[in-house]
Amino acid sequence: MNNTLVVVGAQWGDEGKGKITDFYARKADVVVRHQGGNNAGHTIVFDNRKFALQSIPSGIFNPHIKNVMANGMVINPVSLIEELERLHAAGITDYKLYISDRAACVMPYHRMLDGAYEQLKGGRSIGTTKKGIGPAYTDKYSRVGIRMGDLLDPEYFAERLHDALLQKNLELTSLGMEPCDFDTIYNEYLALGERLRPMICDTSVMLNEEYERGSKILFEGAQGVMLCIDHGTYPFVTSSSPTAASVPLNTGLAPRYVDRTIGVCKAYTTRVGEGPFPTELHDDTATYIRERGHEYGTVTGRPRRVGWFDAVVLSHARRVSGIDYIALMLFDVLTGLDKVRICTGYKLDGEHIERVPSTIDRLSRCQAEYIELPGWTEDITSARSFDELPENAKAYVRKIEELTGVEVAVVSVGPDREQTIVRRDIF
């Protein structure tokens, strides 16, 4: 059966995964967010309405879809409830949401420590969103974390929180910060757990049951492969792995059930925060792309760094995440440029390479090598088939396929659901 599809960011995040997930969710029975937290933002546009999701799966707008926040996530109960309240205010009240009882919980001290750690780094900061995601993952692997299911058991939660605060308050006071009060956090989070109790369950059991009955399951990652804790531009990465390889671990579904992966990438490249970026532009072209593409963070509002399409990065993402197809996003943004460029390799200390070095020191010394193609001026936002695109635009897509060895199955020519060209039906 080809009943599962993983949506993976193939660059540094912000590639347009929300639209692609929403697009395929119309065919899905289940949509699963499998890693990250509310530091990620997915923008979805339909019926002339725009929604910015942070931690909730993108299938939330369809009342027939089961939306799962899996065990690989770190969940902030406060922000989750605020996000649900915003959806309710917008009239989105009929939905199915399931939260893993094994998902790590973002606590108040995580947000406090996140900001303090970044400040300590000074000019060598990672550029986190300071939402406590990294410290929550750290506690998970240090075995002092609190999980969503813990909030449902008052006595067990009290024990876990007491033990955690013994360590966390020492950290806070050593950094010159006020310690956290046990009673304040305990009472607040116990109440949050009660509000979320109807949604919290063993989502691994649920997902396996859904697969066995033939349900179509869509897996939605946050960030992108180049921000992967293992395969990204370390240490300027997130605290989890957005790759398709992480899906089984992050959901409790066996690896053999992961059928296909679509890598979502922009027709150019962007990055938020610090770290090397070989194709980055600092000229009028960067401004043109940034403004046409509205390249500002969904959650943070920070302007994104902009560069040309990087085939080396895409080939890296294909290899480490097993990408079968590409969804090429924001293709219409390039309209109006006389020339467009694609990076085909790097020059590192005089040597030609076609791979991403493991250290940021070496990657920062890489100089992008380009091929140049003619641009196009025709408005492509109303195109609904590949044949309707200008010849130069079609040539650009075909060159990306040639350089990366991956078929472009979807081309997005605008933010709305309908502004999507499907070249191959994969789900």
C-alpha cells in the first residue's frame, strides 16, 4: 500500500510546507505533526483567508481529518490552548485533535533558560526563537523532562516537577534569575492538563490502527533538512530531526510503513537566523525576492535571508531524507527577473565539491558556482498546468530535476490552494 506520505522541508525551513500539507490533507484521513514545537510556523491560505499555525497540524481545518501531535514533538500547553482559541475565534471549531501522552512538555523554565543561554553566547548565538524548544529537548534526553501524559496524574506530576525544579532552579539562580515556584507551575499545568485531557492519548496505538485499516496518513515536519540536528549546518540547527528518517521514531509507526517522501523547496533559497548560506544575496535582487515572496518569519516576523536555488543543498536533502519527489514553491516570485541562477557546486579552498561540508567553518568558506538561465516576465499565477508556463520557466524546472535527480511533482504559482500545478499524483 502507498497510503503514507511524508512532507519534508528540503532547505532551511519556511519552504511552504503548510500549503503542501494542506493541499494533500484533502486526500488524507490522518495528518501527523511529528517533531518540533511552536517555534515553527506554517501558513495556509484558502477561500481568501490566511491562517498561521505554530504547533497544530495543518489538517485542522477539515472536520473529517484526525490531527495528531505525535511523541516527537515538544508541546507548550499554554501556547497550544492560545492557538486553539484563535482558531475558535476564526470559526474553526469542528475538528479532531489528538495529543501524544509521550510528547515532551515545554515548561516555563525552558523559555527562561532559552533566552539566557542565547544571551550568554553573545555574538555567536544560534538565533533561536527563545520559546524553550531546545531546553525542552535537552531535558527529554537528560531524562528530567515532563511529558503531556504526566499532567493527567496529579501525584506523579508533582514528583516529576519537584525533581525537575531541583535542577532547573539551580541553573536559573546560577544565571542570576529568579527560581520558579513549585505551587504556581504545578497548579497552572495541572489545570492545563485537565483542559487538554480529552485530546491526550497513546497516539502510536491510534496511528497503527489507522494504518491497518487502510487510512491515508500524511506526516508533516517542521523546519527543514538543513536544520536537522544530525544532518544540518550544526550547531546552527534545530533540536530535532525534520527528516523522513525520523518519522518512525517520532510517531511509533514502523519504518516499513513510510512509503513516499516529498521534499518541499522554494524556487530560490531562504534562511532565518545565523549560520553559513553559500548562495545568499545582498543586492537589489534579494530585496526584490524578499518583498515579492513576503519573506518574513510566520512566527517571529524576522526578515529572511535570501539566495539563489542551491542544487547542492537539495541533493544533500534527497540523500539523507530519501526524497522521492519535489514540490517547488513560490515559483511565481521569480517572475520579472531577467536572469535566474542555480548553484551547481561549491569552490572550497580552490577545490570543486558537490556536497555540504560537515563543519560551518568549511561551509562558510564555500563559494557558490552557478549556471545562469534566462528569466521570464509572463504572469504565471493563473497557470494550472505545466504546459501553460512560459518556456523559460519550464526550462528552469527541468534544470532543477536534472541537477538534483528528483522529479518535480508539484509547482506552486501562488499562495492559494488552487494555485497549484500537479505534474504527478503521488498521494
